[in-house]
Amino acid sequence: MNNKGWTLVELMIIVTMFGILSLSVSQIFLHIWRFYRITHVQKELQEEARTIMEVMTRHLRNARSDTIVLSRFNPQQPPYSKIDFYTIDGSTVSYYQLNRNLYQRVGNMTPKVLSKSVTYFAVTFPKSYEMNIVSIALTLERDLYEIRRKALHMASEKIMVMN
């Protein structure tokens, strides 16, 4: 007898195999997407932090050490989350955190937003007897997926004020 076709048992086995295969493939794609998202956000945070540090370092190297003032923008902000100083050419420069934004103000220009991802910004004098060395700490944070976040903390090596 030459019967062609599938039995019910064979059909159920095939449906079960396709179900297992589709579940595992979707989990693999989800893990690949999460890995991509984590590495992409980490790269963006590193680039943003490096850019901020380069800009701040350039200005601080041209600062007059006797004009550096560490404070905070308002009482709701963390202590030492604002730095003001004069550069050697006489212009005023300020960097400060306000909520999750980091601002740069040069002279009388409108403040420029350097980052919208700042959770922590602090400027200190690492040695109280050397007011020409400044240390900067910066933490940036972004949403990844669902309720997860990626944070990057960057503490600069001490910046020597040249003037």
C-alpha cells in the first residue's frame, strides 16, 4: 500500500520543532540587539565625555589660577558643580551642571549645552595648597532599553593651570 502524506504525529513533531526553533531564534536576535545597543550607547558616552574633557582642559590650561572659583549654580545642585575663571586674554569662562545638563558659558555669549546626559559633575582642587591644579569628575548616563541604563564615569587626571 502506497500512502502519501503525513500522519498526525509527524505533523505535531514538525510544528513543535518549528516552535522551539522560532523561540530560540527570536531570543538570539533580542540578545544581538541588546548587545548592539549597549556598545553603541557606550561608544556615544565615551565620545561625548572625551569631547567635554578636551574642551574644558583647553580652557583651564589658559585660565588664570588666581581667578578660579568653585561653587554651585543653585542650592539644588551638588557642591562644586560649577567652575568660573578668567582666561589669560580676559574672557570669563563658566562650566556648570543644571539638572542633567552641562553648560559652558564663554564671555557674554548664551550658555552652550555640552551634554544632556550628566548625572554628576564636580570640580575640585586635589591639593588645597596648590590652586593651579584642578581635578574634574564627570558621570554621563543614558537609557538603553526597557528600564536599563548605561553610565560612564570619567575622572580626569589633574589639569595643570598654566598661568
